[in-house]
Amino acid sequence: MDTIFVRRYNERESNTVEGERKKALTELTQEIRRLKQQRNAVILAHNYQIDEVQAIADYVGDSFYLSRQAATLACDVIVFCGVYFMAETAKLLSPDKTVLLPEADAGCPLADTITAEDVRELKRLYPGVPVVCYINSSAEVKAESDICCTSSNAVRIIRSLPDRQVIFIPDGHLGDYVAKQVPDKKLILWQGSCVTHAKVKPDDVLKARQRHPEAKILVHPECSPEVVALADFAGSTSEIIHYAENSADKTYLIGTEAGVLCQLKTSRPDKEFFLLHAGLYCPNMKKTRLQSIYQALLDDQYSMKLDERTAKQATRTLRKMLEMV
């Protein structure tokens, strides 16, 4: 009798706690919306953000989509729910706007693999060879590069250049994927990689295909070349989502950050989605919470500030990309 009583009591207590949590989240959401209206703010969220953050955002997408939004939005404040280089990019494209990054230490290990001095050294080693930098890089690195790209337009950018040789930084896996699509070019690759996408190994793909032989395997080109070779489709975050939403297949094995499942499960509840690896969670992308969005809007936490010379040169690199696509 005592055991049953305790179990029922704990269930009731648990339900109460959950009810209070939902109530607090509702109130916090209302406050964020009030502050957003008061400050003429827009919330941008990357596909890799947690579900609650994606739900409150005005625009959700990959880095290319959000870059374009940042360049055209009619607002005073941008709250960028992503990582540091993304908020930097928004500031570069909207210098007159206040750009807030809710979590100041939301960084990118891939971007950290290369510095501006590394780029200068590459240019000394390969004089006259253009430098194409993946958007997953710092403003300082963009400032030393000739043109920017994203995973969704990298092939088009490289193909459009008249040069036979191209320096591609910093993601070596993405660079390998692009090189295979543009065989008439010689790409000089920097060997950086995304620690999250690098977790997927060929053996994960083979085992997953055994468990779900009917499934289509969709991976990001930041995965290793060996993994990309085993997939049915490789593409950017938005391209993976588009493929899964519009293909006739019903089961998918996803080789990119788990955040994409939020949109996929919402838009296509009639389909099944599985991650290729249980560790496909970017800890930096997952740092942003509703509370930090609220604090950002309330206290200008954390406002992006960029060196004027660096900003001017990096903006040129980004604008070249936007003009070409």
C-alpha cells in the first residue's frame, strides 16, 4: 500500500512540476514576443537549434538562407540564435542594425581551425590563387579571402571562377566533395573539419542500412568522403530537408545535426527519420535557450562589435557571394 501511495504521489508531483514548467515557458515566450515588438526585432534561428528556439524564431534555415535574410530585413535588432560566426556574418551584412548573440561562448571548432595569418601564409605559398572561404569562418578569415560560399552554393561558386586552381578553406571534407563535382579545377584544401559531422563513420552507415534497408541515406558534405560515398544523397542542411520532404520514400537515415528533425517531423509526420549516429548534436548550437533570447532582448546581450577595417574587407567577400547566387 505504501509503495502504491508513493508512486502516485510522485506522479502527481511530476505532473505539477511539468505543468509549472509549461506555464513558465508560455510566460517567457509572451515576454520575448513583447520585447521583440517593442524593439522592432527579428529572431533568426539555425536549423540546428533546439525545438523551442526554432518555434519562436521568425526565420529558420541554414547559413545561406539566414545570410540572405540578414542582408534584407527591415528591423532595428537581429537576435541570431546560432554560433558566433553566424552573428558576425549578420552584423557584416547589416552594419547599422544591433545584432545580438544570446550565448557569447557559442563558438565553432571548425572555424577555429584556421586564422587570418594561416590564410596569409597560404596566399604566400600560392601567389595569385583565389581563396574561397566557407561561411563557417571568422570575420578575420573572411577578410583575407576573395569570396565566401556556403555548403549549398560552394559548387556553383567554384565552378564560376575562371581560375584553374582555387584555395578552399577551412573544411577539407566539404572541399573534397566540391572537388569531385568540379573535376576541371584543382582545389588546395585546408584540413579542418566539423567535429559533429566527423562522428559519422562508414561503419555507422553500413549498420544503419542493414537495420533499415528501405531507407534513403542523406548526409551533409561536411561528413567524411567515405561516408558521402556510401550515401544516397549529399547536400546542405536545407537541401537535405527539401529532399526528405519531397521524395516519395518513407524512411530516411539522416547524417547531419539532429536539429533538422524538428522541421522534418513537423512537416512530414507521415515519414520516419533516424540519425546515422547518436552523437549528432552540436553542443554549441544547443546552448541557446529561451531565457538567453529574453536576456538578449532585455539587456542587449551580447551585441556584436567588429573592427572597422576587418568588417569592410569581410563584407566585400560576403557581398561577392550574394551577387553571384
